Amino acid sequence: MAFYIHVPYSEKDDAKALGARWDAKLKSWYVPHGVKTRPFKRWWRSPLSRSMTGRGNRGFQSRAVGMGR
């Protein structure tokens, strides 16, 4: 199960060094299954910030894939 995170372009190398991967289809960074998510906390997105940006549940999100809607 992947955990999607919001990583600004300027911080992509930091996220990659911690083990994040790029999902080209969704154009978003994610933490792969088996990698601890805590080191990526600075890139988690709150539900409030998602609604304020108008992105809702599209694009980069900090939710586990496969959990349903």
C-alpha cells in the first residue's frame, strides 16, 4: 500500500533519499509499502489543506491507496 505525499520540486532529492518514489501516472511522490512514513511527516497533507487548494482527493494526497473512497 502506497502513502502519497506532497513534495515540492525543490525538496524532491530529500524525499528520494529517504526512500520516496515518483508515480509518473499520478505525477506524485509516495512512500512505498514497507517504508516508515514518519520521516516524511513534513510532506503530509492535511484534509484542510487539500480542500483549501481545491485539489480534493485528486493528485498528491496523503492517503493510502486501496482503502476505498
